[in-house]
Amino acid sequence: MAVDRRGLGLGLAAAAVSTAGVARAGTHVEVERAVRARLARFSDLCAARDPHLVDEFLDPALFAGSGVSERAMGRDAMIAQFKSVFAQPVRIAFAWDQVRIDQAGDIAWLFAEGFAVATPDKGEVQRSPYRLSGVLQRRGDDWLWRQWTGSEPVKD
């Protein structure tokens, strides 16, 4: 029986290209660990009102929170957005109950559900349901946000 090898070279080349991106980006377990660490870091920097939160994003990137005015594209707009958020008399953090992460090479995306945890300077802590859809891109050893889109679901 004759074997047609004409497509074999193309198939091997395609396999080499597709696995090269995975090898560079890491295994799914490594990527998931890195992305979860970025989620935690975002929450920590936000709760600390740390202006370096903007350094977690590529430029240009999109940040969209749940508020109508919470939208920023690019570094300068994000600096202004986070300055406005941090000026509020409340610290915001996030507690995620469910996180789904997928990847293709140097791009990872996620969907998370949990709570926005608002700790006012005076008063009681409030937890509100929160959802996040995000895209991260690997740069060197870091995974940085390309898009961060949050929302507070309303009751049906």
C-alpha cells in the first residue's frame, strides 16, 4: 500500500508552529497560575489605592468598570480613571468564587464571578456580586492586561 507523503511536511510544519507558541507561553497550568496571580495583584493594588495599578496594563489597553463613567483607553486615561476611583472614600477589592481561564499562545482570556468588596473609610464592608471578563497578553515573563471589563449584575 502506497503512502502519500505530500501533506506530511506541511502538517509537521503546522504542528511545530502551533506548539512553539504553547512552549513559549507555558503550559495551561503555568498560565492559569500566572493569570490568577494577576487577578490577585489587581485586587491588592486596587485595595491599596496604589497608582502603580496602571503598570499592570499594556498600552493601549481598555479598562471598563461597572460605572457609566468607568472607562479608560490608554495609559493617560487610566491614570486619570484610577486617580478618580482612589479618591473615593472607599477601598475596592475583589473576591473571586469562580474563574475560567483559556489561552492561545501569548494571549489568555478569563471570565470570573465573585464579589466586589467595598471597605469604606467609615462604615461597614459591603459585598456586591461582580463579573469580570479580561484579556491578558504575555510580555517577557509577565502577563499584562490588554482588556479589563467588569460589571455588577442586577437581579432578574
